[in-house]
Amino acid sequence: MSLKILITGAAGFIGSNLCEYFVSMGHDVLGLDNLSTGSLSNIEGLRLKDNFNFLKGDIRDIETCRKAVLNRDYVLHQAALGSVPRSINDPITSNDVNVGGFLNMLVACKDAGVKKMVYAASSSTYGDSKALPKVEERIGKPLSPYAITKYVNELYADVFYKTYGLNTIGLRYFNVFGRRQDPNGAYAAVIPLFTKQLMNKQSPTINGDGTYSRDFTYIDNVIQANEKAMLTVHPEAVNSIFNIAYGERTDLKMLVDLLKMSLSKYDKSILNIEVIYGPVREGDVPHSLASIDKAKRILNYQPQFNLRDGLDEAVDWYWSHL
Ligand code: NAD
């Protein structure tokens, strides 16, 4: 059955991958994006498809949100300003988009009678909690303005369920990577940034001594989680939050080694590139590892790509696209 789905942040990394997948499944997909960090080139291939439409607009404008959700069954809300450093440099804009825009989307979904809004939450919500692995119920204090915005999303979603009965599911993504993630700009994520640097024979700079670790999650696992969250009718999934990750952690030093190994199939000399170590970044959490038990149990989430397999696919994509 063809569903009517709105995907916000459609021209960004995760949003464009969701659009591509749900269009390929034959659903009627509308993408919304203001192109602030995303790019039309990410959805170039989709614009000729009959079951894809694109609306250029800003979630800070409630009328744009209302127009976008009209007659939509489901909303996959990805639009936000990502990056901890960006939010430290400009907390007001991050808050306007991530909190004000999110609230607009909730109001628009509620008023239009959308069946469910699945939204991008974040592992940054664990903040200063040192517990590993991270379980959904146990969070610490936020370490950045970005983390606050993502936590506030969860609080608003909860209140909208309790007050208005709006059905939402929050997916706390852990360091997502894969095709089309932007390697450029001051706020690039480590995997695309390091991949591009290594391809250009430049030394990647690790912030800190390389022992900080992350639960790197390949994009296809995230697509699966969104589909399962959207379609689940499990009673415990209503108004719930799930960690979406692979469930293993890898330190940054190891990450660079894996990237070098993967890229060496194209150019052996990449194996000889040395790493530079820089100062620790403000707001960075030392270690991050998800328990994905809840998503497995309730959503039947089964991540198919571990870090190595995901990196191999991502590297192939960057090699042929950069
Ligand atoms: P991205 O920057 O590639 O995509 C975000 C998209 O939202 C961009 O296309 C941007 O143009 C759009 N956007 C920004 N402000 C907007 C506005 N005011 N109105 C309409 N569109 C707007 O980032 P991404 O990595 O694809 O992240 C998607 C979502 O996942 C975000 O909510 C982010 O916070 C969350 N998230 C990402 C990660 C990760 O590792 N990539 C981890 C945790 C959470």
C-alpha cells in the first residue's frame, strides 16, 4: 500500500537517504527543506520520479509546516541544525530551528491529524552521564546547546502525546555515517571529513588522544529504524524513545586505521598517512555506546551493517563522488 509520507530535512544526509528509500518502495513522498545545510544535488535523482515532490521551505514558518503536512499519513522529521560546535558558536539559531521549528511541526501534525511523527533525536541527550552502554531511561545533563535542543524535542513530544494524543516516536541516532554525508565546512562529521582528507593525502586531525569512542551507525541501519518506527503498532512504541545505533564502540584511532585500510584498496599509499592530534573539543562526550535492546525488542530493529561493512560502502561512494 502506498503511504503519504513527509520527510523534513529531505535535502540533507539522512533525509535524502530516507527519501530515496521510501520513493523506491513506491510511497508518495514529499520532501521539505530550506537548503541551509542540505543541497538539491542530494535529491537530484529523485526529482524526476512521479512519487516524489519537493517543497522548499523553512520549519520556522508555521504556515510552511501546515502546508507540508496536509494529507500526509506519516512524518519523518529530520530537519534541524546539527553539530555541537555550531550550536556553541550560534545557540540562538540552533534553538530557533531545532526547538521552534520542532514545535511548529508538532502543532502542524496535531492539527492535520497525522498518524505518527517519527523524529530524529540524538545520543547527545545522554550528556554527562558516564554510564555505558546508554539505556534510554538514564540520561545526564546536556553538554551543549545542541544537546539541550534535542532533549527539549523529547519533552515536547511527550507533552503533545499526553495533552493532545499526538503519536510520536523519537529515534536517538548515534553518529550516523554513509553516502551523501557532507565532508565540507567547519561542522563536517569525522567520517566524511577524514575520508576526504585521506583521499587528498592530508593528515586527519583527531581532537584529543584518539581514545574517545563512538557507536558509529551506518545509514542503512537508520533507514530500517525509521521504517520500523513508522509502521509499528506495538503498544509500547507509542510516545517512546529508542536508541538507534549498531551497539559497538570504536575509538577514533581505530576509526582512522579502518578508514585507511578501506581506502587502501584504491591507493596503497594512504596506509602511510600519519594522524595529527589536537586539543579536545568543547562539549564532546568522551565515550558513547548504545544499548539497542529496546529497539530490538519493540521495533524488531536488526542493524545489518557493522562499522567495517558500512565504511566499505561509504568509502566506495566517496571515491566515486568526490
Ligand atoms: P544534515 O545537515 O545533512 O540535514 C539536515 C537538513 O535539514 C538539511 O538539509 C538542512 O538544509 C535542513 N534544515 C535545516 N534547518 C532547516 C529549516 N529551518 N527548515 C527546513 N529545513 C532545514 O544533517 P543530518 O546528519 O542528515 O541530520 C538529520 C537529523 O538527524 C537532524 O535532526 C540531526 O540533529 C539528527 N542527528 C544526526 C546525527 C548524525 O550523526 N548525522 C546524529 C544524531 C542526530
